[in-house]
Amino acid sequence: MTRDTNSTARKLRGGVSHTLLVIVALAFLAPLIYAVATSLKPADEVFTPTPDLIGSEVRWQNYVDAFQFAPFGRYFLNSLFVSVIGTLVVVVASSLSAYAFARLRFRGREQLFVVFLGTLMVPQEVLIVPMYWLMQALGWVDSYWALIFPWAFTAFGTFLLRQFFLTVPEELEEAARVDGCGPFGAFLRIMLPLARPAIAVLTVFTFIGFWGSFLWPLIITNSVDQKGTVPLGLAQFVGQQGTQWNLMMAASILAMLPTVLLVILLQKHLVRGLLVTGLGGR
């Protein structure tokens, strides 16, 4: 009798938990569902006295019109180039510096790392003006390099990968050195392959950061038609004649696709990376 009661209680708790999870998932999905529905409505049915999720017709033409409203093909290519190159630079720089802070022994290492982490507390807005002056001195204003390099060397990736490197047993590196590997060889052949989950997490976060950046491209880019990115393109749907919400929603859905595909492709490593990157080392 007690066993049946416990089994019933477990099933009841499981059912309640699943119901709550479904409700929370629907709450998070509601804005996305509304955006997709709005992107398929005629312009005069976006705001009606009685809101309807589905309009009188499904207008797939809105996606074509949104892509033709502005040079969105150019914006997508620009954002893809900036995000991919920026992510590669961040991963390379962060992995090298993280390995140095985790494994190399030098005077003042811990103090330097604390100072390095302190840069995370500086808001991006505070750095806008000095960063613009630096780009102007280098002659990089209105260039792809100005969109990539100012934010490619941050402490977040270094901290994330350092925490993972600290969890790797030092015996693996010692065995590699016995086989003739130097510090850099051990880094390439031992540490990097083991760090794939952590690198996947850093890749996703960095790519999304570059892809969704709006303030810095708005300031540093003069020729929006040539060097503009997707967020700047979305802002063009807001004009003096009003906002074309159905086209903006269609363009927003298209803008989400690269990041969604990246998360799907790296999902296996991403889940494992989120579980292990927060662990401390020795």
C-alpha cells in the first residue's frame, strides 16, 4: 500500500512539474509566436480593435518585401563576416591567454588576472568615446576592422576558458611533455581538444554578441548601405512615415536564423560546456 502511494505521489509530482515547464515554455515562446504571426499579416491588420493571431490572409510576400526594403543581403553578409571573424579572434586570443593564466607560472600572475577581470565591470558605453578616438587615429572609422577588433579582446572568454583549463589534470600535460611536446604543443594537442565544450559556449555567446551589436556599429559606421549590419538594417523600418511592423517582424525572424542554427549545431557541446565551465580548479 505504501509503495503504491509513493508511486502515485511521484507520478503526481512529475505531472505537476511537466505542466509547470510547459507553461513556462509557452510564456517564453509567446513573443516569438506573436512575432511570426505579425510577420505574416497584411499591414492594415497588425493593429486591430480585436487582436487576432492570424490575419485574413497569410502573406509570405512580407518576407520578400522585407528583404527588398533595404539591402538586407548586404547587411547579412556584413554581419556574417564581422561575427565569424570576430568570434575566431576571440576564441584564439581567449584560449591562449586563458592557458597562460591557468598553466604558466610567472610573477604577478594572480594579481594581473584580477586586474584583467576588473575590465568586465567597465560598461561598454564608457569606452565608446576613447575607442572611437583610437579607431580614428588608426584610420579604421567606417571599416570592418573597427567593427571587429575593439571588442575582440575581452576578459569574459579568458575567464571562461581558464576555469575549464584548471579542471584538466596536469598529469595529461606532463605525459605530453614526456613524449616531447613543449607548452605550446601540449596546448594544441591536449588542452584545445578537451576544451571543445567550453569553446562551444564561448563561440555561441561571442557570435550572438557580435551579431546583435547595435550601438557600436551605429557610431563607427558612416556608409550604412555598404558597411551596415543587420541591427542597423532593422532600424530602417522605423521612419518618419511610421513603422512597418509586419515587415520589421519578418526581417527580425530572418535575423534570428543564423544564431538559432548555430545553437542547434553546437547543442551537444553547448550543454556539456555549460555544465563544466563554472567548476573551479586546483
